[in-house]
Amino acid sequence: MTMILQAHDLSKEYGDVKAVDHVTLGVREGSLFGLLGPNGSGKTTMIKMLTGQIRPTGGSATVLDLDVIRDPVGVREKVGIIPEQETPPSFLTAIEYLAFVGAIRKIPDLEEKADWWFDFLEFRDKKNVLCKDLSRGTRQKLMFAQAFLHEPALALIDEPLINFDPIMQDVVKEYCVEYAKKGNTIFISTHILEVAEDICSEFAILHKGKLMHTGPVAELTGRGEHLPQFFLSLVLKGNHV
Amino acid sequence: MHSTMFGSISFTLFPIMIFGIAFMGAFLLPLVRSSMPAGNLALIVHASFLLLGFMVGAFGLLGNEVMNRRFGQASLLAYSARSLPLSEAHIFFVFVVKDIVYYFFLWVFPFCFGYILASPFIGVPLAGSLLLLLSLTLAFLYGLCTVFFLSAIYARSRALLYLALLLLSIAWGSAVAFLSINPAYFFPPMLLFSAFSWTNLLLSIVILSALFVLAVFLFSPEQTGSIKELRNTFAPLARRLTFLPDPSLAAKDLIDLYRSGSAIGQTLFSFLIPLAVIWFFLSLLGPFLPPHGLLFLFATITGVIASTMYTWVTMFDSFGPYACLPVPVSRIISGKLMTFTLLQAVPVLFVASVGILSGETLYAIPAVVLCLAVSYYAAGIMVWLTGLSPNVLVYDVKVMAIYLVLLGVALTIFSSLAFANPLYSFASVILFVPAWLFIQKGKVRWDAVEPSGF
């Protein structure tokens, strides 16, 4: 299978702090990849580097064959991104924000697509409400819609379920699984291990900026192990080291 | 907050720079006095500090929303009422006092201290310098409290504010037209400076306190209970702006400005009111300026103030909405400059109106050209130095120093040319060239800098 995302020796330092420390990993096309790690492990920094939002201080990465350092805008054109903090513009309504995204991304049949998302994520009644007045959950729905509006081959999602209620979590999980089955790739970062075990085909564990493990989830479950226990043993061991 | 943003050294140096400018500037006073009475010079300085108060007050009004946009879930003191047992009026009171103390030590005190230290060398008695410190502090506070007072009315009823402004304009205009008195002469801090008396001091403080107390009394916090549904304005507006290279960005910015209330609020509090006041102060300088000089001096100042419209269009944005889109910083800068260009209709109309109303219709066009050239030049410098963060980086001493030097040189050259012959103002179109170059350099520069929010 083709690698859709590759990071080689990727690093990001903020002064003396090594947020991401020489990480090398690859993500296969059509996979649902989970980047796991405790708070502050470097997951968000990793996603920001892979989407060209911040520049690595070392190493290299390609996403959909585009160099994230040389062509960050090109990368963002092709992928869908949901940032950790949902920040749609305050003074646009939900439908206006999707129209704005559609105009920037030059998406045809935008109204039709936006309508589908309003129905699918059940927030049609909020389409004319200003983003600043939306609840966090509804903002997250809106950010979810904007990321998939152009049907990207790769979507990178930072904490995909964090603001959703349990019903919507199920809807979104199901959508991600189906989206990957169509040959697209989803890269999620999360610290909710049960979710990762439930939907991810591959995973990587990041701790204190270092890559602790990467591999298929099936390999782990095939050995009779569960992701949460594996994660905890690895991270606790990492803490002692 | 400012020191966190661009380093404590740059921040610490800012008041030192203000001190240095005042200290060195004081040695030029004997030269200036030969062409202008000291009283008129004092008038300019007081007007400047009044304007500073206006500007600080106008930013304070919008700070709540600005910070929320910039820092996402981070909140200001203004939000504490929601989580702490404090009333909104109490927080507003603390907010105003905090602003006063902060800007006093950032601007007012360093300026006056520079003058005080220079005073023995230029033959100014120490008492006079200390009086200046007092009266400039009061001038700054008048600007600040006037904006807070007007904004408190504005928050309660826009109609009431317009009525108040109309009555004030009529009273002011009547004083000028029928009594031939320029009310700027009666600006309390100026009265105090020109003739110190305990009565004048008391009068100054009483009026100021009344403004402050009324502002706190009238203050009504934003109501968060109502959620309005709005019709889709973005798509039709973007369609109407297709004559622009990037209509979607311009449409978003215009909607931001309109719905945040800053299009009207900023135009009133950061542009029209300060400039109207400045006009009355400057008009006192008429006898000491060349013929038509007043109009062109005013056009130059309006140009500088108009350039700050670039800060209006950048202050409400965070990088968040753009971070997940294929938009480089240079494209956002271009978008902001497009909106800036649309907003320049305000200074154009304003300067043209002033030219016509002051009986200098013939020179209205060169005055407008000078105003626009200065505005674009200053905005170009801002783009180059601060990218999408002019509100924040302006307090970096290096940025401020370069900005002042580049702007000061251009202003000196082109206002002198305009004083020599009003038609020479047309020469200021040359400023569009460096403006364009600064913008291009700025785009390259800020594309290379990691965007961390603006």
C-alpha cells in the first residue's frame, strides 16, 4: 500500500523544550491512523507540522507527496484539518462560514454539500446563528463539516470527539470508519484510547515528544492485548526512563 | 500581556524610548518658540495626549472581543463576572483604573519625565514641568473617560449617543459661529496649564470625575442570553465584491466589521470624534501656519489616523479560521488591505468635507491626495513591520522606533511641501511607491514567519 504521509526525523523545538523529538513514521493510504499520547506529548504539534501550520526545526515530512516545509499551502489545499480548538470566525453564521470555506477552496455545489452536513450532524437549526453564539459541540460539528466539505483524500483531526455528546460521537466514529473504507485516509490525534482501539487500523504512541511505538492495532489485539493497557505500560515505563 | 508577546526587554524599552524622545525634543523648544508661542505648542501637546486617551479608550472598548478572538478560550478580566462574585460595574471600574495606571507609566510619565529632566537645561522652571505632568495626565484622562462615557451611552442606545453628539456639535458650532470663541481654549487641562489655580484644578477634576462616574453608572454589560438568527449575507456580498481580487476575504472582513459594531464604533470613537476635536485644537494654530497650512496639516494627521484602519481589520481575527485553509499570510494581508482600501472612503469624504466647510474647496482635492498618500504609506510600513499584528507589535520598541522615523521623515517632507504651495501636495503620490514596496516586502517577510495568531 502507498504511504500517504511520511515523517522522517521530524522535530520541533521551542527554545530548550523539545515538543517533538526526531519522530519517524508513515501512514498508509486508506488507513484510520491514531496518534496517541498523554497531554503535552506533542500530538498537536505533530499535526500542526504535518499540515504546514508550523515549521519543523528538524527533519522532513511529505503529505500526499507534497513537502510540508516547501509547500505548506499546497498541503492545506489537499487535506482537511480540524484543529484542537474550534475557532470559526465569530461574526459569520454557520452557513456563512461554510460558504467562506467553500469560496476559499473553490468547492462546487456548496449549498447542497453544506445542507447535507447540517442534516447529517443534526444542526440545521443553527445554520443562521453566529459562530460566537454556538455551543462548543456545535462549533465542533461546524469544524468537522468544513474539513470534509471538499472530500479530501486525507483528513487530520485533533481530538475528534472531545466536544460531542455520546450519540454524536457514535455518528462521527461511524462516518470516519466509512470514509476510510472508501480509500481515504484519516489521521486522528487523541488521548481517548478506547476510541482509538475501536476505530483505528494503525496507531502510534507519542510520549514527551518521542515516538514510543507504531504499528497496526490488529497486531496488538491479535496478541490478546488491549490498547489502553499497552499504552499505560509503555508510557509509565517511559516516565521511569 | 504586552511583555509576554514580544519579550520583556522590548517592552521595557518602550517607555524609555518615549522618555528619550521627550528629553531630546525638549532641546528643540527654544528653536520652535521663535516661530510659535509656547502656549500654542502646549496646546498641540495637550491635544496629542487627549487623542492618545481617545485611542486607548477606543481599544479598551473592543479589547474584550479582540482578546477573545486572539486567544480563543483565554479570557480577560472583563469576563470574571461570570465566574467570580464580582459585579460587571465593579470590573468595569477596575478595568478603567488598570488602563489608566498602565498607560500612564507607558506613555504619559516617561514623556513628562523626559521634559522634566531637560527643563533645567532649557530654562524652564521645574514647577512648570511638574504642572505639565499634571495637565497632560488630565488631558489623557479626559480622552479616556470621554470615550468610556460616550461608549456607555452607545451601549445603552445608539440614538441617544447620536443625539448627544448632535447637541454637542450644535453647541460647539454655535460658540464658534456666533461668539467667535474656539471652545478648545476652554479645555480644562489646558486652562490649568496656562493659568494654574486651585479653582481650575478643582474644575478639571470635578468634570473628569463626573464623566468617569457617569460612565460607570451607565455601563451596561453585554447581554449574552439572546441568540439572534441572521440571514446569509456572505454569499450576496461576496458576489457584489467580485470586482476585487479576493471577494470572499473582503466580504468576511466587512461582515466582521459591521456585526462586531466596530465599523460604526471605531469610525466614531477612533476617527471622527478625535479628528473633530483635533481640528478645533489645530485651528488655534491658524495664525502661525502658512496660508492653507491648517487644511494640509489636518489632512496629514487624518492620513496618519486613517492608516490605523489597518488595525481595525486585523484586530478581530485569530489565525484559527485560516490555519486549516490553504491561505498563506500574504493572501490574508492582501485581503485586509482590500478592506482597508474600501474603508479609505471615510477619510476621503472627511477631508473633502473639512476642505469645503472651511471655505477651501479649491484645495480639497490636493488635501485628499495628501491624506491618502500618507495613509497608504503608514499602512505599508505597518504591514512590513507588524504583518497582521499591528495592535500588538506597536509596543515593541524597535518596531515603534522604525515606524516613527520612517513616518516622521515623510511627514516632514510632504507637509513642508504642502505649506510651501498647496499644489505641491500632489507630489505626495510618490509615497505610494514606498508603500507598495513595504507591502511587498511585508508579504514575503510574514510568509516566512510562523503564524502564531494575530
